[in-house]
Amino acid sequence: MATAQIALFLVVVTVSQFRFTVADCDAVPIEKWGGSPLNRSKELSRPVKIAVVQHTVTPECSTDAECEEAVRFIREMQIKNGFDDIAQSFVVGGNGKVYEGAGWKVGAHTFRWNEKSIGISFVGDFREKLPSPQALQAAQKFLECSVGNKNLDEKYHLVGHLQLTATISPGAELQNLIETWPHWLRDVSILN
Ligand SMILES: *[C@@H]1O[C@H](CO)[C@@H](O)[C@H](O)[C@H]1NC(C)=O
């Protein structure tokens, strides 16, 4: 019994270390900021072909402590509202860090598109201003890196949330900006 428990313990330790050492393009793992593993299990089929840019409409954050707190708050609210776990695939803080949410599991960020896309969401409200330069750079680097490790298709399409569903997300200012980014797709009617 004791031996079995030790063996199980070692397996758990090994698996969790593996998760922490295989850096997912520097995204902060959910166990690290959220204190518990993700309660979502369905894998996205990869490489993913669509990345949806969103905003959280929660207060902005700029320090690591504030941003972790912000992402924890978002996760808690969503669980309270009946979601299995955090809705967004990834969340970008004003501190320039990308936080793993649902990650490469199917999330709940974009009505009708959850099985086919990742939702990458900036902490804040970007109707009338832009995210911090650090946040913008972190998101772009993350997308590029995700192409590099084949989680995202090399010909992936970048779209604003409002292009796929009735919402103001990611905010007009941020939408205008992403329309200048590589991979941005104007005509979403070609998506399926
Ligand atoms: C995970 O989600 C299920 C609903 O699909 C829920 O019943 C369960 O309580 C959740 N588990 C945790 C640890 O939150």
C-alpha cells in the first residue's frame, strides 16, 4: 500500500513537473496563478486555425500581483456564473504576461466558435484606449510562438471577437489595431 502510494506520488510529481517545464510559449500555467488544475478536458484539434482577440471589461492590471489577481477574479466569476472553468483560452495582462486559461482545451469564449478557435483576451476595456505596449507585444509573441510549436496553424486567421458574434469585444481601439496585424482576416464568411 505504502509503496503504491509512493509510486503514485512520484507519477503525479513527474507529470506536474513535466507540465511546468514544457513552457507553452511562456504562458503562465493555470496551476501557477490559479492554484488548481483546469476543469476542462476536451482538446482542441490542432493546429488551431482561428485566434479570436477579446477584452475582459474588468479593471486593467499592471503588476504581476495585480494581474494574477485579475485572472483569478475572472476565473472565479465565470465558475460562479456556471461555467465549468475559465472561459478564455489565454488572458493577457497589462504587465506583459500571458496567462493560460482553457489553453489548448476547448474553452467557452466565442459563441459557436469554441471548438475551432482560441480566445485570447486582454485584461481591461479597450473601446477607447489600447492595451499597454507590453501586453500587445506579449500577445503577438505568443501567437508567433504558437505557430512555431504547431498549436496554431501557420496560416491561422486572426479576428476580433465582434467579427464573429454580436459584441463590442475587443473594443473599437483594439479592433482597429489588430486589423493591422499579420494574419488578420477581414472577410470572416470564408471561415467554417
Ligand atoms: C467541473 O465541472 C463540472 C461540470 O461539468 C462540475 O460538476 C464540477 O464540480 C467541476 N469540478 C470542479 C473541481 O470545479
